[in-house]
Amino acid sequence: MGFWVPFLLTVGLMAASFLLVPKPKQPNPAAAEEFDIPTAQEGKSIPVLFGTRVIKGASVVWYGDIKTKAIKKKSGKK
């Protein structure tokens, strides 16, 4: 009887701590407004720059395929 009481108490406390742990919130997927992507607008002026500059809000027609892809990790035998 001396072994089972502490063992069952330990298992019970471990189960209670597992059940009481707060679950992390899932992050929301990024919306298109969150990216700083240049856009193409008719009538927008095109700046003429000399040297190296950072242009925010440049007029670009195509910026690439913006999509997410799940990361799958293989493990085990080769």
C-alpha cells in the first residue's frame, strides 16, 4: 500500500495539470492588407531616382504568388 498511494497521487496531479494547462490560440492567417506590396494604379506618377533608394509604394504590375504552404517534416528511416 505504501507504493501505490504516492504513485496514484502523482498520476492524478499530472492528469490535472495536463487538463488545466491553457490552450494556445491559433494565429490568424495573414491578410493581404498586412503586406507592404506595391500596387499598380492608373495615373500614378513614377518617381525618377538617382543612386540607391528605398521606394515604398512603388507601382508594380506583378509581385509573385503569395500563398502559404504547410511545412511537412519527414523523420525516421531513410
